Amino acid sequence: MSYRTIVDKIAAEIAGGTLRPGDRLPPQREFADRHGIAASTASRVYGELVRRGLVAGEVGRGTYVRAAAASAFTLGEPSSERVNLEINLPVLPGQAELLGRSLAPLVKRRSVLDTALQAANVTGSPGARHIVAAFLSRRRWSANPDGICFTGNGKQALAATIAALVPAGERLGVEAITYSMVKVLAARLGIQLVPLAMDEHGIRPDALAAAQRKTPMRAIYCQPTLHNPLGMTMPVKRRADIAALLERHDIVAIEDLVYAFLADNEAPLAAAAPNHVVVIDSLSKRIAPGISIGYIAAPDSLAPAMAAGVRAGAWGPSGLSMEVCTRWIADGTVTTISADKSRDAVVRQRLLRKTFAGLTLQSNPNAYHAWFVLPERWRAETFVAAAAQRGIGITPAAAFTTSPGYAPNAVRIALASPAIDVLEVALRTLAAMAREQPREWQTE
């Protein structure tokens, strides 16, 4: 019997509900004995199940079935509406009116609207580049206007930057727990991810140095400020240590600042290594995902490659989005909404911490998300499936891990999307679940 036949059989059992979210697979040696196969074949089976996203390994605990579609199981009374705590889509009351007032002159002036409807250049106009460069600049770092590129959104900025810096088949260093979209982009671009060990301050310098000595990496991707999903912010000393390694080994860092506006007092990694860091940002969290734009801020030596990468991937922005978003930046609308969202995030974090008192949370008081380490009695995949049956969507740790087969027993809770009263009810439900014993699963 081939290992793929066994994998397909287990996949069918998971799809049919025989194996349920949170169910533990036997140790590989026991699995091999049970199926009359070699231990090496059992290892290939488990590896393929991980690759397909059907199971996740937890260090020291074993391998567990990942959460399936919520409709396949029941736990309590399913809710008719799903509360989205999986993705942060922050849109505040009154925000649409503020944005509309800002755009009134654009609609009235035919010449401006005609320009906005034209195809956009990925490097924009000199005026737009200067406005955006000033907007992106932070403590001890000034973005170079000549190094600004525009993309359709933040994901496209990330994709274009990775593609420009890391050829197919080469290596990109990433935090061991990282933004899930990086995994998707790497797979599509044919890039190998190198997990870099972390501690409470972010990437460990010794892990970065060791990985580079073993097999050189073309670049690394990191989130030094309000890391997603862990919420941590890298201290100044750690940033300096990482920056020194970037310069010593001539590595380029892709610094993701999409959430950094919520903690605007932090100097970016680019301030410590301006010639070895490409900054990416967007307005998706500051404004809304419905109309957004992405930004790449590169040093002079890398700016042409970034622009070429955006063009090659057809990741450029629309003319209307560029005009609208630049206008919102220039007249202070983005700054006003960003400040409102910073205050909103603080309120939501306080609600979370109050509701989850006595439970293990890892987050930042300014972040729109939190990392919840589950009690021993729960498995992450079981908890996610149980939450789904109560109408709440959350994300298991396996979505963010870059080491195959490894996942902490934790979930990410995104706080920004629901109205505050809906969020409060959802958080109370999750906290009550966490304090209880898992209930028995029953198929519908």
C-alpha cells in the first residue's frame, strides 16, 4: 500500500467526520505498526497530511486533526450569524461620512476626476511620492520619496517585494510564527521559507546568524512593531542587534508596518539599517479594505528593483485609488481616522483582558489582535471548531507557523471587525468555553 493511498484514506475519514477536529493521531511508530508499514512511510504520511493542512503537530503533544467546516459538527446550539474574530476589518461609526466629505472636491472638479480615471504609474507622481514619504516617515527614519512604489494593497506590496528580492528556489527567512499570507505567497512564488527562532522580543539574533551561516538567505521578512499574530513589539536593543546582522551579512529585511500605526511612537527597523530595509505599508487597516493602496519604501539601491517587481506582477494601483488615498493623506483624514482607531484598539484590548482574566493572553495594549494560549484541557483545533459552532470565527496557531508539523496550542483572536457590543458577547462566550471542559462532538 502506497503512502498516498493511506493519506487519502485518512483525508476521507476527516472529511466524513470519523476523525474530528482535535482528535489525536497515534504516534508515528504505533501508526506504522497498525498499518503494517515502515516507520519512514508513516513519517511520509504524516508529512503529507500536514502539507495538505489536514493535521497540525504540537511539540511534545502529538499530531491533531485540524478544524473542518463548522457545518460538519455540532457543539451546543449553532448560531445563525458568524462573528468574525478571524480577520481585522476595522471600520468605525462615522468613518464613511468623514471620507465622503474629503472626496467632495474630487467629484466636483472634472479635471481631477479625469486624471484619477487614467492608468496609474507604479511610482506615481513626484507630488504623490513626497506626500506618501512624509506620511510613512517615523521616529528617526525618513522615507525616501524616490524610493516609493504604489501597489493595489498591502498584500501586493508584500508579494512584489518578495518577488523582487528572492528569486524562485531561493530562501526567505521568516519569524517562526508569522503573518499567514507570507506562507501563501512563498508557495506561489516557489520560495523556500526558513523559520527563525523567536523569544519574547522577536527574532533571536543567534538564530538569524546561524541560519545565514548554514545556507545564505536572500532576505528576511519581519514585523517588529505589533507583530501579527503575537502582538509583541521588538525593543530598541533587539532592533539594533538585528540591524547589525543585516549589515554584516548584507541581508535585506522586509519590514511590515501595516499595524504599526496603532503604536506610532516606535522607530522602525529601517531607522537602524536604512540601506538594508524595505518598508511595506498600506491603508487597509487605517481606512478600510474596500478601497486601499499599498506602499513600498525602498533605499535608493533597491528602488528600481521594487518598481520592476510591481510591474512584472501587475500589482500596480488603480488611478482612482491612488488619487483618493493620496488626497486622504494630504488633508489629514487618514491621520484623524488612525487616531480614532488607536483609541478603539485600546478599548477592545481592555475588554479582552477583563473578560479573559486568569487566562493566558499574549498581546499588546494597543493591538487589534491577541494570542490566546489555551488551557491544557483544550486543543487548538477543537477550540476553533467549538467556537465556530457557537457562531464565532477564530484562527488556530497552525495558520501562522512556518515549521512543518509544529504548532503551539494557541489561537489568534482578531478584535477589530465586530461592533463593540457584539465583540463583548463573543469574548464572554470564548472565555466561558476556555474555562469549561470540552464537550463531546456529535455529527449532525
